[in-house]
Amino acid sequence: MGLWDRLKTGLQKAKTLLQTDVRDLFKAGEILTEDKLEEFYARLIRTDMGVPAATAIRDELKEKHLGRTLVLDDVWKTIKDKLRSLLKGGEGTLWDPNQPLSPLKFAAQKPTVILVAGVNGVGKTTSIAKLANLLKKSGKKVVLAAGDTFRAAAVEQLTLWSQRLGCEIVTKPAGSDPASVAHAGCTKALESGADVLIIDTAGRIQTQTNLMKQLEKIHRVITSQIPEAPHEVLLVLDATTGQNGVSQAQHFSQVVRCTGLILAKLDGTAKGGIVLAIRQMMSLPVKYVGLGEKIDDLDVFDPDSFVEALFSD
């Protein structure tokens, strides 16, 4: 299945919630009242899209339809157009969904360094493997750096993925300074002529100050070896966390200046609206979405496909 088809399946819960609410509240031929509009607004919040996005949609409906006879096709169009506008807002979000590497910023001189962060259990290591797979399939030479030295299983998992994908990997003994892994990864990428270096980091809870300082150190070490690196700092979020994801994004972005998101586990959540919440509150684009467990289940996020999938039958 293509991205659009998989999104239709993955967003089934969120889609059902939203479409049911519209059918229940808005009846063709009735007049749109303030009460109906406020009830719809309250239900929008349940999709986890956040107050700013829900408010923007409500205000658009209010401006175009309040006090008028409801034509359901027109209501749907207003909602969909506003959703697209919110998702596309800001520079750098209108990439080509048919070009798997188009969301990424590549360095003028290789290697391009991608730092990947995220809290425990979000699917970070698997997302790294999926991204490396996309890069390899596009002809890029990829080096991985296993910076999650606090968890031996994470290093083993990434090493196994590197062997399957045919990527070089840099590792250090358990308990090593993660910044030393980043340093060694940069050295290996430079020496081997790699196109891309992807650096894993330990799964961190955003309130753990000492670990967040470690992320800052990793960032400094990378920049000292490769000026202007990291070129991308991708935060992996679990779509099932809902509004928690906004807090994660805010804290991580402050430390490592996130450039975009990989939204994992979108195939099993009623909280697809988190994409809008992150976009509105953080101005961080969702660059990729994970829609399954297989190595190929990572796709470029396309706002148009997302909206169509959310409203399809």
C-alpha cells in the first residue's frame, strides 16, 4: 500500500471520532448556532490536536458558516482547507512526498550528520534503522553511531540492524561517554567518505537535567568536528502519547534545536491530531511517519495525504 492507503488504515480511530462528531452535530438544512459550534470545538480537542489548532478551525467555521443554513459539503471543505493550511504553515514543509529524502537538509560537503533523540520506548532505534534503509535505497553511504551506551540492548539492536542493512557502525563499551561515540562516529564518517552519519542517543525523560546536559555535550562535540553539524536533529515521538508529545518536543528542542519530527506508531492511535498540536505549538515539521513494524514502514509525511486520509470513507 502507498502512504495514502496506509494513512487511511492508521488513522481509522481518529477518523471515526472526527467524522462521527460532524455527522452527529451538523445536519444539512439546519442553522449553525454558537452552541453547536462550541460543542464541535470541545470534540475537536478530543483528537489531541490541541487548543490552538482546534480554535483556528472553530474560528474559520464561525466566520464562514455561523448563522447560515448548513451545507455539509461546504463545512467539510472549510475544515479540510484549514487543516491543510495549518499543517503546511511555515517554510520547509512543502516537500515532495514522492521523493523519500526530500525532507532532509543535506550538507554542502559530506558527511551530513543526523542526530536522533527521544524518550524511552518511542521506537527511536527502529526509526533510525528505517531512515538508514531509506538513505541506503537512495544510494547513500550511511554510518551509524550507537550513542545509547546506557542500554546494552540498544547497541545490540542497532548493530543487528546495521548488519542487515550493510551499514558501518561505531560502538563503545557499555557505560561509555555517549559524546565519545559521537566523536568516533564523526571520525569514521569523515575517514570513510560516508554521505550520512546517523547518531543514536539514549532515551531520555525530558525532566532529567543531567541527561539533557549530556545531549548538549554531544551536540558540541559534533559541531567541533564537523562545522554546522548536526545538519538535522530529529525527535522521535510516539503518536500514542498525545499531548505529552508537545511537552517532549518543547524540552528537547530547547536543548538540541530540533529541526523536525519522526512520528512513530501512527498506525495504532486515535491521537492523529497530535501532528497538528506539534505543528502549531512548536513550528516543527513532521518529516516522517512510522506506519508499521517493517523496515520499509517509514514514509515522508505529506499534509495533503494526511488530510485526505482523515476524511476518506
